[in-house]
Amino acid sequence: MDELLSPFEGIGKYILKIIDELGSLIIYLWESVLSIFRYSINFGNLIDQMIFIGMDSFYVIGLTGLFTGMVLSLQAYYAAKIVGVTYMIGPTVALSMTRELGPVLTALMITARCGSSMASEIGTMKVTEQIDALEVMAVDPYYYLSIPRILAAMIMLPIMTILCSLIGIIGGYIVYAYVLGLNHMVYIEKIYQYMKLSDIYNGLLKAVFFGIIIATISTFKGFETTGGSKGVGRFTTQAVVLSSIYILFADYILTSILF
Amino acid sequence: MIVLERLTKSFNGIKVLNNLNIRFDDQKITVVIGRSGGGKSVMLKHIIGLIRPDSGRVLINGININTLKKKELNEIRKKFGMVFQDGALFDSINIFENIAFPVRQHTKLKESEIKDRVYSILSDVGLSGQELKMPAEISGGMRKRVGVARALILNPEIVLFDEPTTGLDPIMSDAINNLIISMHNKFKFTGIIISHNIEGAYKTGDVIAMLYDGSIIEIGSPAEIKSSKNPVVNQFVTGSMNGPINFNMI
Amino acid sequence: MKINKETKVGIFTVIVLLILAYFSFRVGKIHIFKPPTYTISAYFKSANGIGVGTTVTMAGIKIGTVKKIELTNGMARVYMAIESKYKVYPQYVASIRSMSLLGESYVSISPVSGTSVSRTKELLNGETIKSEISPQSMSALIMKFAKTADDLEKVSRSLRKSVGTKTGERHIKAILYNIAMLSKNLNRLVYINQRNVNVIMSNFASISKHINGLTLKNDAAITRTIHNFNAISYNLKEELPAITENIKGLSQNLNHIVAKNRNNINESLKNISVDTKKLQLSLNEIYGISSKINHGQGTIGKLVNRNSVYNNLNGSLKGINTLVSGYSQFQVKMNMKSRYLARSKSSITQVNVKLQPSPGHYYELGVASVPMGYGNTFGQTQTTTYTTNSPPSGEFYPSSVTTNTTQYTYSNSIKFNALIAKNFYNFTLLAGLLYSTGGVGVNYYIPGTNKNIKLYARAFGFNSNNGSVSEYVNAGIAYTFYRHLFLDAGYDDIFSNHNRSIYIGGGVKFTDKDLKYLIVGGKMPTP
């Protein structure tokens, strides 16, 4: 009988673990948000994090956007030329970038670059008792470490998304005009014709959520870290994987709500 | 005055603290000795509210800190300074900023005043001229001294030392012990040192307490501990392999 | 000069926000500086189809927008804000037009032909301009369509009279049977003569070889010939204007003739209904021929005349009837998709047309271009062997054999899809021809996603003639992320150890609604 029930026990444990993790994540976010009201914002840390997530990520985001736009343009051409609607390539690239790929790719690249670094930095602080030291010095570690990161990610993600989408559209333009040799005016004109303001702003709204997700999960996993340097590695990996999954999951949910 | 009452704590079903009672008198240095992993650090973390007990109370000047809210607890914590085993210095900022950190967080002093304070305490701990180095660039002994400086910068009532001499050579250990004594003479804080270095305990402690099997089994002046009849204390003090302390018990 | 951190963040953020603001204005068509305008108005019998914000154009260029519409003395008075840089003169006339059959309406201002513009004063703020009835009112056009449809119906009715009778049906059956026999015979003929065809092919190869040699030898002569050609085409070019002039004249004459004989043409259309009666006669004749053939094989005659066949036919005719009545439900969809197979680094591209007579089921017809070795596709290889030396006596094998191998390989092969699909709740079951082989499939639309996420599986290759190829099974997920665009990913040939491969792809899909819009060039319908 026990053997028969053990798989169910496993499933139950797994589900409880997921719920537990999600629950503590939400409690953590709530605590962090509360500490915004409890203390004033630490602007020095916020600026440091904004530089780290924003300007320092510019090349990564730019290259991602550029090549994505170029590939989109090429691929759309392949399909569009069959029906002779090559004038739709511009809107295809622009809408894909602003609505979907811009926010998601930016979020994934920032996760890889900054989320991992947040998790490992806080994780290292945890295992070397620096977090305890903060608490002993009566400094709320959420206020000191999480809030600047969450706020910075929230602010910089949309900004980097704008750049990613713009560079992507420029990349698509380069391929459209110079590689495929099509009329470059059509590309721009049709984008303006078919794009709506809501396409841009819903994409940016997504990016804000992605920013919250990245910073929350990464810092949370950092605070959870136990088990020395090996633990830091393990929790950093968890942070990146979990952030990526939650981003894609949230992307679906937000898309179904927003569009 | 700090009082721990019937403190009990277990991790994963193993009782680390078992009905522990102790009182730490004001302006005295109490050294808690005991085996590695014997629950000394856990006791220390209870005192500062990093860990909450399963049962029992932690009273600081008569206030039970386990029932406090986060903000009230932080007010209590401002009375404390703590020196961590490995220093726990923030490795993203330099020595100066590490020492200035509590000042910046809790006071609104001007930059010049902060500078004066940090330089004064740096010279007290014998680290003048090292303030621009990063924590990764200095030796273990120096890290401990920076830790002491950071703990003392706000002139706290109570200072906790988590194994201040562990991992140092005998000369450096002695230097740290002397530093603790001189700082105590200067600032008159209530000191709680946990250590397994018996020689250091004799030197620094006004009172020595022995933590064994989750509770305090003996407390008294260094002379009393030295001449204790308790076989466990005796074995620990003499550092003998033979006695009631079993090696399998960790 | 050293820039501190705060300034860096500030500059960066401001630049990005400026970019965002610029594109928001462009995309949102928000203009901070409105160009100066002046207002004119015009009276229309009907302002149907236009509203505030409707474009006002002249010679196809936007010159302003409709500002206000009000009812004055039973007429619609339309106020238009015209940009000051464009001038409107009193001789100009406003009319309401449509961009296309289904497109939006706009106000067009145009000069009346024949009057000179330059000498008159331009129209000022608040003045009124004349209007005219739009030259092609939509309802008039629709009336014309309706009339045409009436005529069409008359023709089809008489056609039905001739074909729809029992005898007519029997005739058709007989004809169909004969056609089937013919194609069978043709098939056999081709099969029998396959060897001959091969010989012909090899002859052809040798001929082309000879031609090659010939051209090498006659290089000079060919060059000369090309020169001559050149000269001829040059002459032609010279005379082309004259020729086109003639053609123009000719077409003009033709036009005249058509215009003169319009009545006659109408007459002849009426005669068509008479002609269809004659069709029955000719059908009788065809029947006579086929019945002669039938005489030889009486059993088959029975088969053709069997009642069940007739009933089936009747049933399908009924089906067609319901099809016609349910025309409003009838949908045509089209999709183009491309898949990249990671393992073989090749791609599959297909175009499918979905005919959906009712929401419950549809037919899918398509053409696919698949890589070599996909499904049952193999390169066509033709080997031709020339034996130049006859074997010397006493030896079993020829002493010298020259073998020429010509290999025709195609990087991609064309395959066809023809599927019947039936919808059950969120599932769709498909069966029929997949990549020119027998196949079945299932789609599952994830509920609540507006059919945007689809899980699917296909199995095909069941009746492939090639023994070495087994069934193909692939499965994947398709995600429509924007109205007409979808992404596709999955696993191809799952049960084959050496061939299984991940694929990714995507494509475009259109419904008949979109196609209509594409053809008439209007704006896309918003979902």
C-alpha cells in the first residue's frame, strides 16, 4: 500500500514545495515593498544598480536587438515574398519587436547578465555573514540590498526595452534596404501606418513586470543561499532558471491580459 | 544587563540549546567557552535577535526582544556592536567605508566628522593609513581589527565577539586580546566573547562560563574555573583527551 | 571634465525617453504644432460614410480633414479644415468617394474639367464650395452586381434543366466511367512503353552531345547568326512605335465596334439559354458513343447504372445544395509556413488553402516543398548505360564497358496535401493525403487562448511505395503571437533513431476577410 502511495506523496511534496516557494517569494516582495515606506530610498545604491542594469548592459542588449531585427526581416521576407506582401515586413519586425521580442529578449539578457550577478553577490554576502552583519547593525537588508535592485530593474527594463526594440527595427531596416534591396521608405511608412501607441506601451508595461520578476527572484534566491561557495553557484543557477521561466510565464499571462 | 532564560533551540530535531540560563553583567567581559559547534554562536545570535528561540526568553535591560517588531528590534540593535568570526566586512567597499557604514546609516554627521571618528578608531585598532584598502587585500588579523573598529564606532553599550582569535597565530591572538582589553578600558562596554581559546579567556574575561551540551554547566571568575571540580570543565581547561567529553559528540 | 554617476544615469534616461516620445508622436499621429488651417463647407445630399476626422484630399493628396457635419435644410453641411498652404477655388467641386469596394470613404475636392483656374480668386475662410453626387455610388454598383447575378441564375437554371434530369445524370455517369477507363489504359500504355521512353531519353542525351560538338565546330557561324538576330531585333525596335501605333488604332476600332454592337451582345447572352438546350442534344450524342463501348462489357454497364451509385451522386448533389445555402458560413483560409529541420539543416515550406464550408469541418489543400529524403521523397536517378564494345567471343563479360551515369537530383521535391478535417470541441482530426502519402493528424487548441496556441501531431507515409521508408510521426506546438503570424516548433520523425530532429519555423496566415482587404488595398480589419 505504501509503495502504491509513494508516487503521490512525491507529487504532493513537489507541489507543496512550489507553493511554498511562490508564497515566500510573494511575502518577500511584500516585505521589500513595505521597507520602501519604512525607510527612505537609498539613492546611492539605486544609481549604482541603474548603471549596472542599464548602461553597462547596453552592448549586450543592442547586439541582441540588432541581430534579432535583422533575422526577423530576413525571415519575414522569405514568407512575405510568396504572397507579394513584402511591404508588410516593416510592421512585422516593428510589432514583433515592440510587443513581444523587445521586452522578452531584454528581460532574458538582463537575467543572464544582472540577475545572476545579483543572486551571487547577495548569496556570497549571506554565506560570509555580511547579511547578518547588516542586520546586527540595524540595517534592514531588504531595504539596503533588495529595494535598490528591484527599483532599478523596474526603471531600467523598459528603458532598455525601448533601445532593444528600436535597434531591432533599425536592424530590420538595414536588411530590408541594403541586403534585400527593397524600398526603404515603404518600411518606415508602413510601420507608422500599422503600429498603434498601445503596441509600444503594453510592451513597456510588460518590461516593468519583467524587471520586478528578475530582481525579486534573483535577490530572493541570494538571501536563501546556504552551503558555502557551492551553494552560491547552485542558488545563482536557480535564480536564472526561475527568473527565465517566470518571465516567459508572465509574458503569456500579460499578453493575454493586455492585448 | 542581559539575561537568557530557559533558552531552548533545536535545528532539524537536534537540540542545540537545552534550557540555557545565564546572566551577563553590565560593563564586564564574559567569556563563554565550549567546544566547537557546541551552540556558542547560536546563543550569540539569540542575544542579538538573529535567531528566535523555540522556548525561553532573551531579556535586554529587561525587555524581551523576541516579542518586538522589526523596527523596535532595530532600535535595540543600535545598542550593540558585533565582531564576526571572519570579520564579515562588506567586500564591495573599502576599509574606511566599512567602518563608516554604521555611522552613515544611523547618524546624520557631516563628512568631516565621520572622517575624524573613523581615523580616531583606526588609530585605536592600529590600522592608521590602511583605510583605502579593500577587505580582500588585507590579512586575517587586520580584518578582525577592522571588524572591531566597525563594531565600536558608534560607541555601543554591548559588544559581542564571535571567536575573535580563531584562525590567528598566537602572537596575533594575543594582540587581539590586548586590543579587546584596551578598548574595554576605553569604552566600558558590556562584552560577551565566545571562544574556545582558554588562555585568551583567562586573560580577557572578568567572568568565564562553560557551555556544554546546550546549557551552562559552570560560571565563575577565571580562578574559579581553573580550580573547578567539574570533570567536564576540568577536561576542557586542561585540554585532555581523557574525560567525560566524548569525541563522537559534536 | 568628469561626469558623475547620477549625471550618467540622467543623460541616458533622458535620451531614451526622448526617443520614446518622438516615436509615440509619430505612431500616435499626435502633432504638437498643428499646421494653420481655414474652414470651407459644402452641402451634400447624404453624408453617409463620412464623419469628423475623415480625410479630405485633392488629386489623391491629403489637404485637410472633416471638422464638423450638421443638418441644414435637409442637407448635410460638411465643414472641412483645409491646410492654409493648399488653395481651393470656387470652381472646385467636392464629392464623397470610396477608396475601394470595402474601404473607407473620403471627401475629394477636384477642379471641374474645362475651366481655367489661374485667373479666379481663391476660396476664403467660411465660404462654401459646390458638391456633386459621387460618380460611382456604392449602392448603384451593388444593384448592378445583383442584376448580373440574376442573369447568371437564369443561365444556371436552364443548365440544370438539361443536366439535372435522370437521363442527364446517367449520361454523366457513363462519361465519367469512360474517362476512368481511358486514364487506366493510358497508364498501362505508359507503363508498357517505359523502356521505349528510356531509349528515347538516351537518344536524346546522345543528340545533345552531338549538338554540343556541332556548336563547337560551328562557333563562327553561330556568332554570325547571333549578329543577324541582333540586327533583326534592332530593326524591330525601330519599327516598334509604328507597330504599337497600329495596335492602338486597332483597339480603338474594336472599342467602337463593341460600343456599336452592345445591343447585339445582350442579344447573344439571351441566346445562351437557348444554346444550353442544345447542350443536351450533344450530351445525347456522347452517350451514344459511350454506350457502344458499353455494349462490349455488359457487367460494367450494370455497375454504372446501379442504383446505389446513383443515390450517392444524388446525396452529394444535396450536399452541394446545402453548401450553396450555407454560403455565408463558407470560409477560405490560407497559410504559408516554413520549418527549419535542425538535423538535416534543411527546410520545408508549404502553402495550404483551407476551405471551410461549416464551422464543424474543413478541407485543406496544399503544396509543400520538402527536402530530399523527407517522407517518401527520393531523388530521381536515371542511369543510362552505353555498351561500346561487343563482348569478344569466349568471354562472358564484356571486355570494355563505358558507362555514362546521369543523375537527376532535386534539392527539394514538391508534395501535395489534401486533407479532410473535422472539429470536435478543441480537437481537430485530419485525414487524407499528407506530403503525397496517406496521413492522419490531430490538432488540439488550448482553451482560452482564442485558438492561438495549438498542439498538433501528424503521422504520414503510410502508403509510400518505397520499402525503406517507414511512417513519419511529428508533433509540435504552434503559437500565433500576432494576428497573422505564428511560430512553430516541434519534433520531427519522432520514432526514427537516425532521423529525428527538432524543428522550428513560422509563417503567415490569412482568412478570406484578410485576403479581401489585401486585394482591394484597404486597411486591415482590427480584431
